[in-house]
Amino acid sequence: MSRVQLANEPDIPGLVALNNRYVHQGLTLKRSGEFAYAHLADYRVVRGADGEIIGCVALDEYSPSVVEIISLAVSQDEQGLGHGTALINAAEELARKRSYAEVFSVSFSDELFLACGFEYTALTNYPEKISRYEKIDRSELQVGEKHCFRKSLQ
């Protein structure tokens, strides 16, 4: 069983490295140490037996009622063991504690998000996401095989 924990400052290099391992495949957006530090309270991690970060996830607020699950990543050799599900559940729990009404994510991991109770939705339902990435990285809007998922937390 995965034990998800709050990330702490010494975790930043490990969680950034894990997240960025999947950037070139288009699976995650590049994150900096500064981004991770600024959002440290939003990150959750899973550690391996040696304490190394083997999974991470974070929340990114779009409005007082909507938050996105971002930076979901699990080490290649640890995939399929339930870590992704545990991380999504932890992100959901954090979103509920913060009183968000809804959580969404843009991902290639259809089976994982559907198994966690999410449903397909149109990216156009999140104009804040579109606006943010038009300013930062327009290629994120060309999601290709990525799908947008949502889950009501009410």
C-alpha cells in the first residue's frame, strides 16, 4: 500500500526530477525548483524504501471553487502498483479539506482517472486553464491524445 505524505523542502530536487523525467514525452509540464518551493504545501509524495521520491502530485488553484491536479508522476519501475491512485486520492482529499467544489486534470492516463471516479469533460469548461497556457505554453492547448477529466467534490 502506498503511503502518501506531505512533501517537504528536502524533497524538492527529487520531486522536480521525477516530474521533469516525463516532460520530453509530453506527459508533464516542466517544473522548476522555484515552482515546487512556492507550491510546497500543494505537493504530496510517495517514497520508496530508501526514502527516494517515487511518486508525486500537486494541486494548482484556478478559482476559489476549482483546482487542477498537476505534476502526477510515478517512477517507471513503480508504475502499476497503486501509487498513482493513492496520489490522486491524496490530492482529492487535500482539495476537499480546502473546500474546493471540483477538481480537474488534463492527462493521458484515462484508465487511472476513470477508475478514480473522474469523468471526461471538455477543456473548454476551464477557460482559466486555457487563458493561463495561452500566456505560458500554447502547445499545452494542443493536447492531442490527452483528455480532460473532472470530479465533483460536493
